[in-house]
Amino acid sequence: MPRRRLLIRLCALLLLTACGEGSRESTCPALGGGGGYCLQATSAPGPFAVRQKVEASLRGRQATLIAAIENDADGLRVVGLTPFGQKLLQISYDNRQVSAATLPDSRLDPTLLVALLQITLWPADAVRAGLTSPLTLEDDGAQRRVLNAGQVILSIRFSTDEAPWRRMHLSEHALALELEIETLPEELNEGLEPQR
């Protein structure tokens, strides 16, 4: 139970700080430093279903989450589970709006969670199209950096170039948040169907 509360606090702190001006009705949540990201079509990366282990660290506190992600041209579905299988969140994006059937905290902005996922997994051109001024994206295939007037606000390092099945390290600099994301073995992803 303490790990669940810690995970809820980590998510709440990340989202409250990063999405200050963002609205749940909007598909363009605010990112740190004044810019934002407008959600892009789910057809951009092609269809995939994957389960990932996420190790979160925020100022020395740690939590673990299993994320089940399914994406196709009709939309994106994300289910977040504790390592013991308890559902913490369920979010979907149908290319028009984001909805959340389950959230551990009503202050969480599900649209920002979808935005962070897209910034990490979508093709660089789609991410660039979603960023609002003054934000820019640098992408060399091994690392992505979102910059605001030359200052890095978000960075993602990739261990391979086979999206989305890879290891990733995401750093949100304003919060000192670190996420280690590891795609679980393929046999664990077979038949993965987040509820629609």
C-alpha cells in the first residue's frame, strides 16, 4: 500500500507541476516552461500493443508501474497497474478527446500522460508538429530533447531504434523526475488488450 501512495504522489506532483495551465477538455496540455504539446493522430506510429515496466524516481523516492499500451488508427488505450496487478489508471484517446475511466487522483491530467507518451514514442515529425511555440525538438535517433529557448525541459534516451520495443530513460528536468522504461518480453505482450 505505501508504494501505491508513493506512485500516486509521484504522478500527482509531476502532472500538477507540468500541466499548470492545461485543461482536461483540451488536447494541448502545457509542458514545463510555457509551451505545450497538441496530441497527434494515433495512426502516426502504426499499430502496436506493448507492456512496459516503469521505474519512477522523484527526488530520491521510487515507485514501479506496469503500463499496458495499445495503439491503432482508432485510438490509444493505456492501463496502469501496480506490479501486483491492481489497476491505478485507465486512459483512452480516440483522436478527438482524452477520457479516463480510472485515475488514482482526480487532479491528474490524463491528456498530459498521453502527451508524454506521444513525445516518447511517436515519430519525430509528428512530435514536432505537436509542439507549440517556443518549444522545439532535437532528435538524433538515440536521444530526444524538448527545448524551450535553448533550455532542455525534457529528454529521452533510447537504447535501440526499434520503436516502441526498447529501453528508454526519460528525464523531466524541472521536477528532477527520472523514468526508466523497459518493454517487457514479447511473450508477456501477446494477447494484450487494454479495455476499450
